[in-house]
Amino acid sequence: MNVCFIMYPWEDIDPENDTSLALIKECVKRGHGLAMCTPANLTIRDSVTNAFCNVIGRMEKVPSTLKSFYNKVKLREEMLPLAGFDAIFFRANPPLDPLMLNFLDSVKDDVFIINSLQGMREANNKLYTAAFGDAHSNIIPNTHVSKNKKYLVQQIKESKADKMILKPLNGFGGSGVILIEKSAMNNINSLLDFYISAGDGESNYVILQDYIEGADQGDVRVLLLNGEPVGAMRRIPGSDDHRSNVSAGGSIAKHTLTKAEKALCKQIGPKLVKDGLYFVGIDVIGGKLVEVNVMSPGGITYINKVYKNKRKVEEKVIDFLESKVIDQLQAFDRRARLRKAVDEA
């Protein structure tokens, strides 16, 4: 099959730990055609959606390590029609560009896209977790989202807890996540001014969330494939940072899902699949769902390292991708045969 990865630039890849690179390498290893482009490289030619792609040349022998694979890849640039691919794997970093999805709308019925466009529209920011919380559910921490500084200050003052988490709605990789304490209320107004103000008269939404006891010990990243967990790891904050993201200096360790974490995955999995969110990373603290990452969930290489898996996570993901492409091609073929029978009647 031929796969196009819509992602961040090739030169921004971490050659030793990048999840997208692990998925790309697995595709190349299986002999699939592989091309990459950034959202900015989408274009329309003669009313057809194309992309300026970097195409990976065929390799007689695929190196065993990610770094050597990255260094030996030969790229050539070509403009290619997206409808000509069997699958599109979306791996761009947040925030989501809605105009980019408009480009892809024209090919969504011709190509299997992971994750689905509608799913990404609904779940590309941190508001999506609210879909799993209601008066009868206790799987997400108490959360407030607003641009209203007065309201947010009021919620901090009324909170029974001494600590809360403040973060931007469209952040990723732990960027902008801070721990606030009632003992430092003198700084709250200036912090909220900074987070809410976007310049040019615009403003940003801010998330205020109850602090979960035990968060100082880290969180759990779980990768879900087709609604089922396929890998997990514990992320432990560094000594000088409350954030557990590896990009923020955190470390990783093995983790076996608890009974509560398995129940959480079972509860949210069906909705993820229904929304076309097939490959997702969730962050869990104390059995509560903190974030759902649908654009470029990472962690594959770290999970492989701590578990030394014989069957690596990327193999399961590409197995799934191949099965979905086969299903779609068979559906196309069946419809063509049935239409031919009607035409010839």
C-alpha cells in the first residue's frame, strides 16, 4: 500500500525517540510506499487536492535502529494527489489548522485517514475530555474552561484544594502547564492576564483543573488502538519540574495498568472508535482521565524500550492500518461490481 504521513518537518524529528519515525520505518520495512508532507504543503492543482511530498526511496535493507534508518533515508520531492494514496496517517502537532482539514475533506471518501477528520475536529483540544464527564461519572478531574478572568479567580478561591493546575487550551507536550497554589494568590491575576491575552485584541481559553493527589509522582500514558490499550508507561517528573512529559525532562518506567485504568479504557474506548479516533494517547493520573491526545500521540519508542517488547507497538498499529485499507479496498471493489451488474442489466 501507499501511505502519506501529514506531519511536522522531517528535520524536526528526534531520530532516536520519535513515534512518527517508528511508524514510518515499519511501513518501509514492509515494502509500503511512503511519502510525507507538512500541512503547509497541501495544495490544489486542477481542482484536485495534492501535496508537495517528500517521498522515501526504496531501501534494499532497512537499518535496524531508528537513528541509522533516519540517517540513511533518501528523499525526493514530488507533487502527488492525495486521493492516490491508500491511507493518510495524520501526525501534525497541535494546534489543529481547520483549513488543512478542508483540504482533506475532498479525499476522505477515497482514502482511509487515521484519525478521522470529524474525530479530529471534535477532539483536537483538551475540551474533548469533557465528553466523558457528567454528574454520574467521576473519571475526569473537576474542570473549568473560560476566558473570563474574574470567573477563574473565583473558582480558585472557592476550591477546597490548596493546589490547582492551570494550562492553555491548545498546548501540547506539557507546554504552559503550571501548578498554582492559594498561598501565591498575589500572582494569579498577572498569570491569567498572560495566559488569556493573545495580542491583537484576541484572547485564549484557559483550563483550570483540580489538582489530583499523587500527580507529583507522575502520570500514566496509555496508547489505545481501535479502542483497546496496546501499551502504557509511567512518566515521572524531573526534580526541578512538576510536569512528567519526557519533553519537559521527565523520565519513564514500566507500568502495568491497574483495574481502574483498565475500566477507564473500556469506558472511553467505544466513543473513541465511534468518533474515528483509532490511534490515541491518553494521560491518566490517579485513575482519572486528564487528556486525550489525537493528533500526534507519542510514546511508542519509550514503551518499546522499557518493555523490550518482541512485538513492538508500531507493528500492531501498522497491522491495523493494513486491515482497514484492505477493508476499504474490498468495499470499493464490491460496489464497483454491483454497479456494473446494474449498468449491464
